Amino acid sequence: MSAVAARKPLLGDIDGRGASRLIETASDIALVLDEGGTIVDLVVQDPDLPSATAAQWLGRPWVQTVTVESRQKVEALLRDAAAAGGESRWRQVNHPTDDGDDLPLLYAAVRVEAKAGGGRGRKGCIVAFGRNLRATVALQKRLIESQQAMERDYWRFREAETRYRHLFQTSGEAVLVVDGLTQKVLEANPAAQVLCGDIRGKLVGSALPSLFDTRSGEAVQSLLAAARSIGSREPVRALCADHVTEVQASASVFRQDDSAFVLVRLSPVGGPAPATTAGRGGMSAGQAASTLRAYVQNASDALVFTDAQGRVLTANRAFVALAQASAEDQVRGQMLDRWVGRTGVELGVLITNLRQRGSVGLFVTAVRGEYGASTEVEIAASALPPADEPVLAFAIRNIERRLRAAPAAHAPITRSADDLAELVGNVPLKEIVSETTDLIEQLCIETALEMTGDNRASAALLLGLSRQSLYVKLRRFGMAEQASDDEG
């Protein structure tokens, strides 16, 4: 008789007290429901769960104790438990609480048949096992807050760069950005291109002194050297290489990282500044709306619009294809978490943050297709200004096609803390620890071989390993051909 077969009679003979203790131990909260889905008893084991709120659920239908968007999930749990087999898959369900924050619980429901001759007749019941997801939700919120902070910094830099670009491009004065070391022109605004356009066809990449005649080029070279040493200098007059245009050149130095750059301003002597104004165009409001609708439908990124609970209102062709659906009608009216999110937690956290903050970006998760395909995606979402009802907009980008640089044969293998942080939520902790251990072990072996001049015997002694153990690890890491067998 097998061990599994030997245990069946033991489980079958468990009395009511034993079954109750099993239910209490197996979950943070357990709900006992009758055939109609009404809560007739409950057990709260987790001290972090609000017992007072849970006590109010007694005698009420389970579906009435959850939030609106969770009611379909509760009905599915009860339906699965009542079907043949009497088991359901795990689903996240949110309960409203008195403090305003939803209580997220992960439930699975199991139908339990009563023994013949029991005090309550032969009717069975449904037991819903719940696990507290507050810690997971809190972790997701902290992750989103970190992403929000990074995105705010990113957009702050982008806005500063936009202001600089606008000023640089629209300035009537000719401005050049020159590398302080090589004296080559890195950037030139339109006014500089007009002023120097007859001198050289390609301004960017040219050496600045070459834009002037020989004597003036030496003066400009001295101007750059003085600017690098003392920061700035009085402007100098210089004759351009066409021997016609005379300009006044001034220079000032600024630093970026460890490099020095020179901002050179050129002003024509005795002539007006070159015109740089370009014509402007626009489109009517109707054309703009039509163009926007066409972009939404034909965008390469998946675009989805939902109501405040996450129910799909409309989606473009890219999302229909990503979800492996046949038409937009197949996704319209469905909850978005049917496809989006590795677990039932992620989309709920994303929607909660959207309600609180208005927008969320750089949210990495996965989209599950109708036929089981899983695609790594990055989501940027916004809560649109309400007209009649709030609308949530999701832009979903497939990031699996992003090319990653192939590591060099002898490149360092270390990971930064940011690299490891990106694995959290994507890879189980056990795998992260295993990978990190392998990386550290490989790095130590490489360092020992480098310190001993690729002598494996000395490297094994330095690492406290036997030579045979070192050979095994070298083969495992694919390093056997990299180390020379000096010791024979």
C-alpha cells in the first residue's frame, strides 16, 4: 500500500474538531457558507485583519461584503465550488472597510459534503480559504511610488531640456556648443547655420578655428584656451573663412560630468542678426479629433480605455491582437485584469494609484492572451478628466522586443542593486538568490584565477577548494577553456 493510500483513511476519519483546526491553520481567514452563498461562520487567524469588520459579514451573502468589481469573482468562486470537483482557482477579492481602504484577500473555495446522519442532515457547505494580501499590495504601492518619483525626475529633466532647446533654436544670436578638448562643433542653432552656411556645408563636426581665416582662427583658438583656463574672456573680432563676414566671438565654459564644453556666441559686426523665423501651420479642431481617433486605432502600442472599476470601454487593434481576441467586441465589457497582470493583485494596485495620483508610468507586468501566451509589457496609465463618468486610459507597450546588449566574453558579471530590484515581482525570490549566489561564486573564481595568473592549483588553494571541485565549477560556468592548465 502506498503512503498516499495509507493517509486517505486518516483524513476521512477526521472529526469536526479536527476539520475545524485544519481550516483555521490553513488560511488567514476562513468563511463557511451555506448552499446559497451566505456566510454562516468565519474564523480570523491573522491579527492584522480587522476582526470587527469581518464580524459584520455573518449572516450576509458573501457577494454583498465585497466591492463592486469583485462581485463577479465571488460568483465565479461559488460557481466553481458548486460544480463537479468542488474546487475553484485562487482569485483576489476586495472587501470595503470602515477606514476607506479596501481589504485585499486571495480566496479559493472548496465544497465540503456533510457525513450521513450529521446534525445538519446531508447538506454540505462551502469553505472559502482567504490569504491576506495587504503586505503584497503595500509592496506594490511602494514600487509604484518609486516609479512615480523616478518619472517625475525624468519629466523635470525633459522639461528643462525642452526649455533649453526652445531657447537655443529660437535665439536670434548665433550660438555654438564646442568640445573644450577637441574644439569641434557639437551643436549649432539655426542662426549659426545661416551665418556660417556659406563657409562650410557641414557645420556640426567641424573644428571651430577652421571656420575663420588663418589669423582669426588663431585668435579664436586663444579665446577657447583662455575660456578653458579662466572661465571667460573679452570677445574677439574674427573674419570668417569667406573673407567677407566679420563677427564678434565670445566664449564661456560649462561642465558636464568630467568634460568641459564651451558656449560660443557669434554676432555679426555692422549687420543685422540672421532671420530664423519659420512658418507655422495648424489644423482645425475637427481635423485634430479625426487624427487622434485614427492614431488610437492604428497605434503600434496597445491602447485601452476602461471605467473606474477597470471594465473595458474600448480598445484599439493592437490590444485585441495582444489579448489574442478576434475582435474588439470580444474584449469590450470585460474586466481588464482578465488579461493584464501576472497575479490578481497588480491591476487593482494600479487602478488604486490612478484614482489617487491621476497617472502612473513605467509599470512593468505581463499580458495573458486568450490562448495562454504571456507577453512582458510596460504600462503608462492616466485618469482622464471626468465628463459624466471617470475614464482610465492605459497605454501598453510590448517590451519583449527590446534588444539587450550581448555581454562581452570577459565582461564583468556583477549585478547592481537596481538590476536585482528589477527582478522582484518577475522572478521568485528563491531563483533570485540562486542566481546571485552563482554570480558571486563565478566572480570569486575569476578573481582567483586572475590573481594566480590562471594557475588552477593555486586558485583552488586560494578559494579553499579541491582541484576537482574547482574543475567542476569551471565546467559549470563555461570557464574551462578560459583558464590555462599550467600545472599539468
